[in-house]
Amino acid sequence: MTDRAAIEAALVVARPRVIAALLRAFRDLDTAEDAFQEASLRALERWADKGLPGDPTAWLVLVGRNATFDAKRHSKRHTGLDDLPAEPASGQTDSEGSLVSRLDDADYRDDVLRLLFVCCHPELPPAQQIALALRVVCGLSVKEIARAFLVSESALEQRITRAKARIGEARIPFEAPGPSARRERVAAVAAMVYLLFNEGYSATGGEAHIRVTLCDEAIRLSRLLLGFFPDDPSLLGLTALLLLQHARAAARLDAGGDIVLLDRQDRGLWDRSQIDEGLALLETGVLLGRADPYLVQAAIAALHAQARRAEDTDWAQIDLLYATLEQLRPSPVVTLNRAVAVSKSRGPAAALALIEPLEGRLADYFHFHGVKGSLLADLGRSADARRSLGRALELAKTPAEAAQIQLRLDEIP
């Protein structure tokens, strides 16, 4: 017998590769998603009784393909697919391994990366690229994506529908793009990998605040991209950033699942091997001599990683790096992050002055109200602090975020 939570976790991990492989087989996003859904329903029934198969990904691909093939054959529509062997029993790793080899025998050896390049096709506007990648590749719900981008669910659903229709109308091929196409789309794909990591690092919904499998997948994809373009400063910076951030994963939540803020984390739990790898990649990227937003963010993460104690953090340098990032990639969120460094180096009054003009643009942003409330509390403005933190509590996306704000509220006289 296998516990349902373990099965659901396995489905989350397998989803991107299964969808990508099914998309390569059927050349249709809706069909691929339907096939995955059918395979998942069968997995919930079979795995609960028989246990997880040796290779859940191959099992799901095989069952999804067979189920869709049978449905099309039953409706007397020719699919052009070869017959596949019957559904494998649990533990039949040889047949599963053989299937994986058959499904991925091209030179471009990662279906998830292939799918990201499809989602980032220049035929699609950027907003549709992001929505499609997060829905199809990351498996986020429409509600989660809509909340993350501060749009209505209906508007987000329309973006995804239009993106799928556009792919069909433009006859966008579901195969590996050539070297020139990869170069043209690599920046967009890198942005999707970054978004995938962010969803794992701080979930936009659900019970889990950290989704480690998404972070691991983003790092894997970033390394694959870097393999294609080893001298790209942006990809060096991205991979370094993800490693340096993820290195803190074991210390970011306490035993009860509550958030542990950076200055209170047990730095002995940080993964030094990931930090060392990230620092080496950052150094290589900096030596190339080109300013890049990912490199700047990696440099900020590196200053945190190199501080043995929270009080050793070079907040003045972090402030300067955020100022550079504001010039390279202006954003109210960047300014909000800079305000945290300013509060440490120049005091809460200077930080509050920096973020007050952002109120209108970040009115529905959880972190804005959390930061503002903390600054107001530090200034002794308890009533105003409670109002801001109360708004943050309303906007919390996970139980861990809500608990963090409640703890801060409880500290205010």
C-alpha cells in the first residue's frame, strides 16, 4: 500500500516530463494534458494498491499514450501512432527504461527543455508565453498563476487558450529548435526557468510554502541551458543565483513548517557545496565583463552566503547592488527588496520613504505590506504597523506566510 500523499508528490515530480513526452507524441497540448490526467487517475488507483513503479515517469507516459490511443481507435480516428506494449506492472524497470529510450532518441535530449522552447516561440506574446509555460510545464493552476500576476482567473484562462490556439494556427513544430532559434529564444526560456524556481522557492498557493522538486527541476534546466551556452553571462548568473538561493532550503522552515527569516536561520544547515558551485559560476560570469540582472542578483545572494553571521552581512554593498539592478531591470519589487537593505544600512525611516511611492502599484502584493508593516513597527508606529500587517495577513498565499505575519503582529505592543 502507498500513501496518497506520496503518490501525489510523485505525480508532481513526473508531470513536466510526462506532459512534454506526450506532447511530442500527440502534437497537441490539450490532448497531452488530457492524457496525463487520465494516467494520473489510473496511477492513484493502481499505485495505492501495488506501490510506485520503478520509473513513474515512464509508467505515466506509457499509460497516457495507450489510453489516448485506445480512445481514438475506439472512435475510429486514425492517430498515426504505433501500437505500444500493454500497461507495465509495478517494478518492470526494463520495459520502462526501454520506453524512455524510445521516447527520447533525438539529439536534443530533454523533452521539458524542448517544451519550454515551444512555449517561448516568438509567435506568442510574452504574456502568453509565461502563462502557457507556468500552466503546462510547471503544472500551476489557473488560480495560482492569476494570483501571482495580479490578473483575474478569466483573463488568465483566455491567455492560455489564445496561446494554444496560436500554436495550432501557426503550425509551430513540437521538435528541437536549431542553434539559431535556440539563441533567439534562450532569454525567454531562462526567464521561464527563473519563474519555475520562484514558484518552488515561495509557492503562490497550496499548503507547502517551499516546493523543493520545482527548485531542483529549475536548477537542472538551468544547467542544461548553460551546457548549450557555457559563455553566456546571463545563464551563468541565473544558475549561480538558483544554487545560492536553494542552498538555504534546509534552514528556511522550522520543524513546524513556519518560515525562518534570513537573519534567524541556522547557517550550519546551508548547503556549502551548492554555495561553492554558485560562487564559482558567479566569478566566471563577472569575468566576462557584461552587466546582467541575473549576475547582479547572484552577487546579492553571494553576499548573504558569505556572511558567517547575520550581523556580518554587507548591507551597504547589497544596497548598491540593488541600485544597479534598478537601472538594469526597473521594477517596484526590486525597489521593495532594496528597501530591506536600506533599512539595515540607513535605518527604517529611509527605507519607508523609498517604498511609500510604490503603494498604488503594489496594493495587492503580500510582501509590500509585510515590509511596510515591519518598518512602521521599527519606527514605533504600532497602529499603522498593525494595519499594514493585517493587510499582509489577508494577502498571504500559504499557511507559512500567514503564520509569519501573525508572529510579527503578536510582537507589536
